[in-house]
Amino acid sequence: MHPDLLTVPNVVLTPHIASATVPTRLAMANLAADNLIAFFGGRGPLTPVNQPVAGVRAR
């Protein structure tokens, strides 16, 4: 975010509003579930956030 936006009186900052739709939130939930299924199935997470810590390689 550009710091000058904080000084504009007619700007409302709303983080993460773009994902606030039912289809997007459903896709996010499905991806989280798929990651858990893969991890507990021994395949590692599909979308690891910190690969060195998770001990997995990028797919």
C-alpha cells in the first residue's frame, strides 16, 4: 500500500475485500481441505508456504 493513500480523506481501505465472494471463499476452503488430505496422505501439502520448514519440494 502506498503511504499517501492514508492521507486521502475520501479513501476507505478494506484489505482482502476481493476474496469476499462465495465462490472464492469456497475455492479457498476446498484448497485448504485438499492440502490437509495430501499432507495426511503422506504426499506433503499441495501449496506449502515455507518449503524448507515443511521439508517438501515445489511441485
